[in-house]
Amino acid sequence: MAASCASTLPSLSFLSSSSNPSRRFRRSGVVATASVGQKVYAPGVAVSEGNGGLPKIDLKSPHGSEAEIYLFGACVTSFKVPNGKDLLFVRPDAVFNGQKPISGGIPHCFPQFGPGPMQQHGFARNVNWSISDSEVTDGDPAVTLELKDDSYSRSMWDFSFHALYRVSLHSTSLSTTLKITNTDDKPFSFNSALHTYFRASITGVSVKGLIGCKTLNKDPDPKNPLEGKEEREEVTFPGFVDCIYLGAPGELILDNGLGDKIAITNSNWPDAVLWNPHLQMEACYKDFVCVENAKIETVQLEPKQSWVAEQKINLV
């Protein structure tokens, strides 16, 4: 994306976009007030300067887990469990310049998954989100980011919308909730995905839970996917993999090849995508795998209607 198309990056002193003079957060059942003007967030929630000077949110749990989310693209770039392992992966070719999506972590695909009439995977991963709220419950911090339409989004997708994205950190899990609301006076349609990159040793990676699913295999021709049915109990990655699984179950088990098993559960993400570029990214393909929750079939929203989907990444 050209620099002129990018949303202006907020300075760290103007991160909260709400005009409400205070935020409310929960501390172990006690309601407290934090001043937006002073940029005070819930305990365990902080804002700092990240790579390239981009603002990011740091979540820290008293259990020892940590996460970071960049406002650019609302991209979760790190999720460390208490033993210090980061379960997510950011590619070495990722750039943090506010002009192209961050390659790694959990990028958004909205309002388009893959190629189509607008830029690849839509615009939500390529613009700045703002902080809507922060809270802590039983010591676990959470932050909610929001995105609304503007002239840039309407140049590609001429609708008014409101997106809320809540990220919650727990001792061994990270939960996300995405809510899309139609604020226009006409219906609109979209599809979406969370393009999650997991740290891995690809020769030892397997994914369980997809047996029996209808497949749309983009290898060898991504423009003409081959329809099929998954017959394997465990899907492995001996080479290039780019495959959509329709009607995927609510839980998949990822063995990342590094000694970890990760449960990926969801609500209202009915499909899944597995991807590893193999030799197309020779510098790093051995170090990650993408296991994505997705909504491939179009979602149709009437004015004032909302669509909500949840994901949870849990170290087993």
C-alpha cells in the first residue's frame, strides 16, 4: 500500500479514540475508573513503542504469560506462555512501517479472504485500529480494539461498519472475539479469517481433527482449487500446503514439532485453512505453520445486525 493510503499513525499520547472521559475496568470483581486523558489502562495492560515506532499493547498476566498486539492491523504478534515459549511466529521479512501488513502473529482477513476485488485479504490488517476498552478479571488482562469505516476503507468497500476485537490473556491460553456490526442503511456481505502463524518445526508438525472435512486444495493451481475430502487422521506438511477445510470442527489439535500440543478452539469460525509455503519462503518455511480459523462462505448482514466469532489458543 502506498504511504499516502495509510491511516495516520497515532502518537502514543492519543491512542484512545473515545470521547468518553473515563474508562471502566474490573479488578477482581471491583469496578474502578481509569482516566483516558492520563492513558491509564487496566492492570496488566500497557502501551509502548514497538518495532518501527509503531504503538503496541502489552498484556501481562500474573500467571507469567504475556502477549503483544500492534494497533496497526490489530495484529497479535506474540503470545508467551509462563515457561517463556512464544507460540506465535513473525516472519523475518515482516516490516513495521505502517505501509504494509505485519507478516506474522494473527493478522486479520476482513472483509475479504484471499484475492478478490480489493487488496489481498482486505484492508483490516493494513490500517490502524484504536483502543476501545481494557479490563482485568481475576488477574487476567484483556483489551478491546475497534475499527470503523473511513474514506480509505470505503474506496474499496463502500459500507459503514463497526468492528470490535477483544483479546484476552490467560495463564496458558489467548482468546479473541471479533464482532462486526453493520452501521450502514443497506445490507452488506463479507468473509473473514484469522491468519494465525504458529512457531513450529515443520518436519514434525501435525494437525488433528480435520478427517472427513470437504477440502479445497489450492495446490497446484490456487485459482482452481481441487475439491476433495480429508481422509487422514493427522495432516502433515511434507511440502507446499495451501488447503481450505469446509465445515471444520470446533477444535483442532496442533503438534508444533517443538514438543508442544496446542488446542485451537472456536465458535462461529466454521472453516479452517492450513498453509505452509515450503520453498517459496526458503528462509523461514521450516519455522512456522499457519492454522487459520475462517469463514469462507459469505456472511450477509442487514443494517444494525452483528456477526460474532471467537477463537481460543490453549497450550495443552
